Amino acid sequence: MRGPGPAAERPAPPARPPAGPSAPVSMRGGPAAPFPRGAAAEAEPVGEHTRGSLFDMVKVAIAMLDAAGRVVLWSPAAEDLLGWPSELLVGRGIDELLADDQRLVARAREAIAAALRTGSWLGLTGLRHRRGPRVRVQVRISVLVDGHGTPFLLVALAEAGTVRAVERDLAVRDALFEQSALGIAVLDTELRYTAVNQTLAEMNGVPAAAHVGRTTGETLPDRAADEISVIQRQVLATGEPVIDVTLTAPVTARPGGYRSISYGRLTDRAGRVLGISGTVMDVTERYRAVAKVEHARRRLALLNEFGSRIGDLLDAGRIAQELAGAAVPRLADFAAVILLQAVAHGDDLLGHGHDRHTALLQLGVAAARDGADVEVMLRRGARVSFAEESCYGRVLRTGVPELLSGAEELAQAADPGDPRTRAALALGVHSVLVVPLRARGIVIGLLVLSRAGRREAFDRDDLAFSVELADRAGSSLDNARLYVRERTAALTLQRTLLPQQVPQPTGVEVAYRYVPGSSGTEVGGDWFDVIPLPGDRTALVVGDVMGHGLRAAATMGRLRTAVRVLAGLDLPPAVLLRHVHELADDLAQGPDEALLATCVYAVYDPAAGLLTVAKAGHIPPVLVSPSRPGPARTGGPLPGGQGQVLELPSGAPLGVGGVPFEAVELQVPEGSVLALCTDGLVESRDKDLDVGLGRLQAVLEKPHPSLQHACEAVLDTMEQGREPDDVALLLARLGRGAEGAQVVGWTLPAEPAAVSRARRLVRGALREWGVAELGDTAELLVSELVTNAVRYASAPIGVRLTLGGVLLVEVSDPLPDPPRERHAADGDEGGRGLELVHRLALRWGSRAEGMGKVVWFEQELPGKEADRE
């Protein structure tokens, strides 16, 4: 063995100690005393050995030697450690056990001598196991003295590797406990501290000694202790560890701090619950960093959310309200968005600075609570003004945001007599941000944010974020202003190009509606027109130019003008559409953009009750026949009836070509309602066109108080999800000629005698109607027209007289070629017939009808010329 001190001479072997309890043994250097008894001894009851204890891990073998080194006692643990039974060793010297290694024998003698001299010895050595291998053990020798003063040596043996492992574990435990930057606590089953390290003591602001024997509730303030105690009881009861729970630090630590706590249950090797252990880490900086990142994330989310909410808005008032709503309550308690009146109305921005005369409107407001003072401070739509020297005036003038803190600074920033200022102070407002709303370097308004009550004041980060929010809103607000301006211009142009006054021709009652597009500058090329034609006939037109905006509106105006000019030539519907198509290149928006338009053109003759319709790629009309036949009274109710979608040859859109235009003639009952519209009324994203036309037909089949009410009822059925397109709607109630109008007609053979017969028939009809004074002129002009017809026609000739507001005379023949007026020379015998008609008639013209034509003229009734003059 190795040990301290020099080798000692071997003393004489002592006598064996007497047996029996009468010889007590004491440690060397102290009197012999009996083993203590009483309360101290009875505090820990002696029970059965519990497996899994530390003694099972570190087995300590006991042996007793006399002063001469002979084995007096050899314990069973020693037998297990070295394999030597006690009956082979008791009474034998230690030299025999180590006889194969004389060096080891010498060291063992030195260790025994040192122990006898100093009272103890501790060292490492290697002992031979009975089976051969050496066992490295740690040896502790202690000197015992019996009641007679005889010394004995108590030798404790333990396997060196296991002892080293335990020592290392204890060292690690001590290092972790004392040197750890984490607070560490150990609590028993009653949740009382048994140990805490210095780090935790400093974190709690309570000395380590003051923790021991006390619970968390007795150590920390109530609010902090309650949360921790609940976690401790849960871990002790369930055994489920709690990891990294963040709590607010108690007030005994630094204010505003945060801690992460973790707890786990402690059990021994046998599974008995000993208590719980916990670690506490100061995570204030981490928490604040995470909170800062989360704060930035929430604000970024707010910016993204706000951007998505206003991304497709083109109304300054709605954008202002969305901005105020986004700021409350996440950023402020109260918010107001104040804009230049020019922004709201789509006017041009002022080039000079703002002053107290600048018109401002408060278009966006939001508040975290309601009340009378809130109503005074935040009234939507209110006109506001600011003094030039006030904070608000400075921000408007300079575009530099300002932060106001405190009621005194707030009162000085505006007019103290302003009711809004008094209301803000009454609401407890203590911090205000005044941020400019800018677009292209021009201040177009203010974003005013306020905080009140116990909420912390605004800081520079809040100001920077508010500026970013205001800048995003400023761009959208300026886009809305430009949209309003462009839309107003487009609407003005289109309404200028649409009919300013719609006539109410004879035999037709008209009602119409025009609804502009609802998205962007979606003013399109939808249009309608009502054109009076000769013979009390009326042309009804609805068209749609593809595209939107100013260019489409301008093209629509050119197209409408072309249709009116051609209608004045009294062309049949199909022929008129063909001529408009031939003008497509001239009507297009530009050389690189072809005209693409649809149109439906209908002509109604009230005298004959004849409707002629042709369309060019347009939606078909709807015709509703009355349920009760009878005279149609203008302005009267609609009785309803049976509707139908007119089946017409589709015709290609104007500008496409390749498909001929064809017309359909219909005999319609008096009081029928004809509906012409554009696709914006009946089309939707998810339904067929037939659904919309069926809905239109169903509405018109119902009774209505008037034709105007029917228009409103039709518009009320428009799909909410329809495309944001223009809508043009034209309803016409088809009646007969003017009340009291008289009509008479004849068919004459194509022979010379027809001329004189026509004069007699006209003279007799005029005399019967009481307008014989028109007879001379009427007879002369009729004879000229009938003479032309007889000269060139071989089929019967028709003559019809209509007396209404004027006298209308119509002469029809089967020849399709219209008459041509020419100027006869002085020596010519003929060629003056149409010249007479032109000079003597109020108006005259010709139109195609069937395979032939009709030449007509009008005369004013007696007394009408004087009234007109």
C-alpha cells in the first residue's frame, strides 16, 4: 500500500480484544464512550435495506486488523470485493495476502505504521483478487482503541473506479450548482427549498440561507409565487416536466424583467420521490428581442393588411376610413384622416403652400370608445381648418411629422378655444402624432393619431411606422383623386355625346336609363338614341362599343353621329347597318385599332303597327305583348303580358364583316313594350346570357304603374356579381298614330289615268277632313309623284294620306331605285316634278319598303305656319 509518512517499526502484536459488549471501542484521541441513545438515535427509524440506494452503487468493504497486521474481522462485502472468504483470512497476517508482491507488502507496512502514528491513512492500491486479477481499490485506515487501550485498525475498502465516478459526479454537481449562470433550486416533497445556488438568490433578491426551509410563496411576492407554485405542484403530482415557461420576474428583481422556469421531479434509484428541481433563467433580453421582432411582424402584417384592403379602392373617402380603422386600436386610441377637398373631389392639387383658407375635410375617423366628446373630436365629413402657426398648419406646410407629448404641449399645438382640443383633453389624450399624407412630394392631408389614458405615449418607432403607413395611404389617395378626375372627364364626355333630350314621337312612349361602369375609369361605349323618322315613324337604337375609357366614349360619339345621319336618309335597318359597317375604318379609335361594336336598330311605324328590327352581333330585344288589348295611353300603367326574346339573324359586330345584315318585320299589337339593352344588364360571370334575358322578360311581363317604374324594376334585378360594365336600357311602348289622326289609302293601276284619279281622291279626302285649302298644292305634288311612278313602274301604285300634326302624303311603287332630283334647263319639257316637290313641300324624301320604295312629302296645316312665325 501507498500512504503518507515513513515506515514504522512493527510493534509487538497486541492481545486479542476481549469479546462481549463490555469493551467499548473509541476513536483514537478521545475517551471511550457508549453509543448514544435517546431522541437523536430514534429520529431515523431502522428499516429494511432499500435496493437502488447509493450503498448499492458504492460498495464499501470493511476489515479489521490488529496492530501487527493480522486480520481480525473480514466482512461479507470484502469477500464480494476480493473473493477471499473470512475463514481463510481471519487470524492471518496481511503479508500472506500480499505475499506475491514484496513491494506491496512494504507499502502496506508503511501505511499501517502511518495510521498508528497519525490516527488514519488514505490512499490507492491494487489488491489481488482470489481468482487472479488485481482490483484497484481506495483504502481508508482508521485507528480504533478498545476499552483496554489496545489499538485496532479499521480498514474501509471501495472500488477506486466507482469512487472516482461518484466524486466526479459530485464535482460536476457542485460546479453546476455554484458556478452556473442559471438559478438552481432543489425542493422537497413539501415544496420547501432544500438548496438554492447564489445565482437564484441574487435573482430573487433574497439570501440563499433565507430560502432553505421555506416555500416559494413564503419567499416571493404573492402574484409571482402563485404562478410558480401552481407549476411546482403540477410537476410534483404528475411527474411531467415543465420546460421553458416564461413568466414576469417578481418585483424583488429588476423591474420589467422576464424569466424562463423549468421544473422536473426528483426520484432516487429506487424510484422514491424526493422532491423537485428547477432552473430559472433571466430571459429579459431574449423576451424583449422576441417581443421586438413580434412587434415588427405585427406592424408589417398591419401594413400588408392595410395595403390589401385599399389596393383596389378608388374612393378617397373609403381609403381614408380604412386608414383610420387600421390604426385603431392597434396603433392608437383615436384616429382622424383629414384630406384636401381637392383630393376628395378629384380636382387638381394646388401648386402653392397651404394656409388657413385651404379647404380640408375629415373623411376618416375611428375611436376605441364612444361618447359625446368623441363625436365632437371625430365627426366624419366635417370641414376643418388650422391656424398657420399651429402644429397642424406646420405639418401641412412643411410635410415634416411632429410628435406631441403631454396635455400642455397638446393644448399649445392648436387653438385652445377649439372644441376639438377641449374634447381631446377631456378624453385624456396625452400623446399625438401628426403625420403628413403625401403624394408625389405634395402634402394632400394629415393622419392624426392620439393615445389616451394609461396607454404609453408614442415613441420614435411609432412615428416612423406611422409615416410608412401614411405614405402608402398617400399613394392610394392620389390614385383615387386621379381616378375621380379621369372618370368625371369620361362621364362628362359620354353624357355630352349621349342624347341630351329624348323625343317622345307620335305613337311611341320612351323610357331609358344609363348606368356608368363601376370599376376604374370604366366609362364605356354604351349608347342609345331615339330618332324621329318621316311618316310618324321612330327609330330606336342601342349600341355598345368594345373597350372603356375616353377613347371608347369618343368612338361611341362618332358611331352615334353616323347612325343619326344615315337614319336621316330613311334607310332600312339592314341597309343602315351595312353602311355603318362600311364606315368602320373611319370610326375606329386609331389606325392600329379596328372598330368593334354591336348595335340593334329598330324602326316602328305606328300607322301600320309594323316593327322592323336588325342587329349586328348585339343582344336580341325583348318584346312583351299586352295581356289586355286596347289603346295605349302615354304615361299610363303597363298591364303586363306575354314576353318573348325576338329571334333575329345575329349579324356580325360592326367592323368584323363577313356576315350579311338581315331585318325582321313584325306586326305588333298596340301597347306592346319593346326592350333594347346592352350586355352589362343581363350578363354575369357565372350565368348564361339566357338567364339574364329571361330575368328581363319576367320583369316586363309583370304589371307596372308606368314605363318609368318598369325601367327602375329592370335595373333592380341586375346581378350583384356582374362585370363592372356600362348599362344602357331603352324601353318603348308601341302605340298607334296621334290621337285623332286620320288615314286613308288607295291602290291605283300603273296607267296614265291613275294620275287624274289620284288628284280626285286626294281632293275629296281633304275636303272631307276640312282642310280643302291644302288641296291645290297636294293635288299638284301627288300628280307629279304618281306620274313618275306610272312612267317607270308596271305594277300597282299605292297612295296614302295621313292627317295629324301635318299632312303626310306617301306614294309607293315596286321600283327599288330612289328618285333623283335634277335641275331642268329652260328649254327642257320635263324634269321639274321633284323640284316642285322640294320647293312646295315642308319636307320630302324616299325610303325603301319591301322590294320597292315610298316617296313622301309633308305639308303644314292651315294656321301652323303663322303660329311657327
